[in-house]
Amino acid sequence: MASVTILSIDGGGVRGIIPATILAFLEDELKNLDGPEARIADYFDIIAGTSTGGLISAMLTTPDGDDPEKRKPLFTAQEVVDFYLKESQHIFPKEQEAPTKLAAKPLNDEDMSGNISIITLLFQWFCFAVEKLGLPTFLLNYLTRFEKAFLLPKYDGKYLRSKIMGLMGVKQLTDTITNVVIPAYDVLRFQPFVFSSRQAKRDESWNFKLSDACISTSAAPTYLPPHPFTNGLNKFCMVDGGLAANNPTLLAIRDAVVNQKKRVLSPDGSLDFSKFIVLSLGTGASGDKSVDVMDPDDWGILAWLGAPSFSSTPIIDALRSANDEMIDVYMSLVIKALGITPIKNYLRIQYPGLDKNDMAFDESDPKHLQHLKELGKELLNKNVTTMNIDKEEYEPVDGQPMTNAEALKDLAARLSAERKSCQGNAVANLWIKNDDDDDDDDDYYP
């Protein structure tokens, strides 16, 4: 029986260029094997992504046009890289609108019209009064930064929302070329939420617009406004899925276990990880684990939000980093407990030593974006690593010294063989029966 193939992409803002560069390399290898029309979505049962990874997932799986027979994705992997290089400076612009304007403007005015708070109004009047007093410019500038950091998202998100809606249109989760898993966090219910194309195929009430899924998972707290929207009779207000699962690998595995039991479970009901082929891509881990906390007694709400400079948001950065590393630890435990070959069944590609400047979520300077692309290329030439659960450090895989590029070439060959095995003598885009679908609905398997 065919393996279950999974691609998982972490969140990380503009650092999404790094996994996109890795995917461009993999797609080129697949083209070498299967022809110029080969695309990433043709080879994975599930593509999961959080935040920037969710956007990449949608770009790789949303069909271009309305012809269900062609099922060609909107973007090649290289075009995703180009998208980030071109659009990041518009998504995260250096020059912002006046901070007295409401940043969190909803897509639908009926959802949250007039949602400017009395606190914001009072602060605007305070800044106006300070300006009339003729205080020094540096003080006015600091008050401006304080207001934006404390009361408003750093960016208004209008360009990103417009771009996503223009790309995705009215397409829904059930339209994707292969199955997607995109986590977000619902602040109305204070619980994680997972956009799943499989779930959407089973239950129409879960069939959300892809634009809503992408905007939701990308709405990083303090950087971009929450995304309020309705689906049928239900109201939602979503923020970045990185709060719950910045590395969505386990969510993707869960999706396979729930929906494809016969393919991934042993006769005794235990998980047979040898049936999986998982590629998990990170957006870079910090090489500097130390933080200058100055006086710990001064670390109140504002310090965790980035005061005094407000150039970063420590509490959000900590949540993302902890989530990523814990998933690495969990997967390392699974691999060790089940005696799995790390590279064959689970390949994690992560840049382990980014400096503080490289870790920036929203640094959109063209030189920095090009630098991230070069880091992705550099990562291809680094050796495959795995998490040492005792040291909590990334180390080369024992007994299997190979570069990430070599591992990806091997993966491409196995993915190609898996696809051909599933197709048999039929043409591409074969539809096969989902093992656990009691409603006799067909699930697309590339």
C-alpha cells in the first residue's frame, strides 16, 4: 500500500523565503524526473502550513483557473520565492500611515465597523496636545511608537488582504489540488482552529474560503490585525496559527491518522510510521539563545511587548520558538521510540544558527530578502541534522552524513516512484477511494 506523503512548512514571516527556496530545489528535481509540468502539490497527500507557511501551502495548492481537469496550481515553487522578494516590502512597508488611523480595518465593514476604542481616542488627543506644547521631535516620535505598539498592530494588513483575495478569489478549501491543513487561532472562542480540506469535503459548514484561511493564519499578533469574518451563520475572529502550532507537522500526521487509518495503522491499531514520508521545513532557528533582560523586575507587560524600542515582540517570539523546538523534540522521541530512519521517513530541514537580525519577522529590505534566499541555498549544502533530545541541539544524523540537497534528491526519487505507483498505468490526477470515507465521497490523490 502506498505511503502517506506529508509536507509541513513552519511560520516565520519573511523568513518563508527559506523554505520556499528549498521547495524550489525539490520541484526542480521532480521536473528532472517527471517533466516540466511536475509541481509540488502532485506529490504530497497533505500540505500543512502555519502563518507564512500557510500562505505558501495555499499558493502551491490553489488551482489556477476554474477548470477542474487541468488542476494546475497558481504558483510554482520558484514563483513563490519571487512573490516574497517582490511583495514583502509592500506587506511590511517601512513607511506607515499616521498611527492615529485605525489599523485593524475589517474586510467587511458590517463585521466590526467603528471599532476604534475610547483609549485610542484619548491617546490621539494627548498626542495632539503634546504636539501643540512644542515638545522635542524625538519625544513625539517615541510617543508615536508607543501608541502604535500599545494600541494598534504594526501594519494595517490592507495590502496583504487585498493580495490574498485577488489571488484566491472565491475558491474554497475543497478546491485545493491536494489536501491542506492550515492552523489558526480563534480569539472569539480562545481555542485553536484548523482549516482542513478533508474536513471541508465531509462537512460543508467547514468549507471556508481559502482567502479567509490564509489571512487568518497570517494575522500575527502585534504585527497584523485579527481577521473577523463569517461563514454561514458562524462568526470568527482569527489570528496567527503560530500561537498554537507554528510547526504543523503533528497536525498533518493527525489528519492522516484520522482520515486514512487503513493506510497508517498496524493491525493492532498502533501507528505505523514506516508508512509515512514526511518533509518538515523550518524558517530558521536562532543561534543566539541568550537575551539581555536588564533588570528582571522591569519586565512587565510593556517589556514583553518590546519596550522601549518596540522593534520586536519578545512574548510572540518566545511562543513561536518554543513551539517549533518542542515539535522537534516530540518528533525526535517518536523516531527514537519507533526505530524510524530519520531521513527516509522524516526529513526535517531547519537552519539552526540564524543571528538576531536574520530572525526578524518583518524586515522587508530587498537586500535582507535576497540574503534570506541565499541562506536557503546555503542550507541545501549543510548536512542533514536531527534534534538531540538530551542536549536539545541539532546534530548530524548518525551514520548517514549527507547534505540536505542530497537528501532532497533522494526524496524526489521516492516521491516520483510513489506517484507512479499510485497512478499505475493511468494518467495523472487519479482519483482514489479514501480508506475511511463512509459517505462514499472521493478524495483527490495526486
